[in-house]
Amino acid sequence: MHRIVPLVASLQEHLDRLTGKPEDYRPAACPSCGLGRPWCHGHYERKADRDDGRFNPVPVPRYVCRRKGGCGKSCSRVPSCLPPRRWYLWSVQRAVLVCLLSGMSLRKCADTVGCILGPSQRTIRRWWRWLEARHALFSFRLLDREPEWGRAVQWRDFWRRALAQEELRELMAYLDNQELIVP
Ligand SMILES: [Zn+2]
């Protein structure tokens, strides 16, 4: 859906880039009607930092389509470290998924990684089921990017390979750019 700006690894990087290179965030075209670049339209704030909270509130830039004949709709752009719709950063989700993909049980994962990084067993289970349910759709698109991952026989193997080579946040930024909905 073109909501994610790729290659922004951390909230610190996000703040630096938003000040230093704000044009990186501005969409090339309106995501709703496809007309020229939307105008800056302030920002909204998210409590995105779940560590010590020092980055909160995190600004998320907004844009509005004000071209002649445009749709007038607004949109926002998040850095790739920050999921558009989920509470926990991709880095936390990645840590959890890597453990589960290596064969760790949900309970063990919740007791160890979950205990340190925050997500409950129920949340961890939801992420796990989400990945499995989206596998066919996501892997189909990701194979364009990395055909080598197609050698995986089953879905867990695919994601083990993918996450060994690429950050989850960048895989999701890529899928978002391919018009798929990522959480
Ligand atoms: Zn528009």
C-alpha cells in the first residue's frame, strides 16, 4: 500500500531522517488516486517505543492530495522499523518468529523471548498463525525478489531462509510496496 519507507532500521534513524531528509518520506504519487506528489500535512503521534519510551511520542508524517483533480485524501508514511498496524516493532516480531521457526514451542518462546521483549503467549501465537496463513501470498511475491528461497520445501523452511538473509521489516516494506496489506 506504499505506506512503508524502506531501510529505516531504528526509531533514532527515523527521527534523524525525518529532520535531515524529509523528502524520503513524501510519496511519489497519491496512493489513492495516483496523481502527483501529495503535500505535507503535519504528522500524527504514535507510542512506538516499547523499550524505555525515550522516543515517544514518535511522529508519523502525513500527506494530503491537493492536486487539481486529485482525490483530496490524506495518507501517512511509517519508517520500515515501525509496523503500520501492530504495536510491537518488527525487530521484536522477528526475534519471536526466528525462535519459533527454529522449533521452540509457543510456551517456551513466551517464557523466554516474550518475558524480555513483552509480547504475551497469545500475541506470539497470533503472529505465528498470521505468518502461516499469509505464507502462500507473501512467498509468491517474495520469490520475485529472491528466487533462491523457492528451494524451501515447506513454509517454515522458506521463512527460516528468508529471515536468515533479510530483516523482517524490509521484507514487509517490500510486500507493502507490492500493494499487499501488512499489519
Ligand atoms: Zn489523490
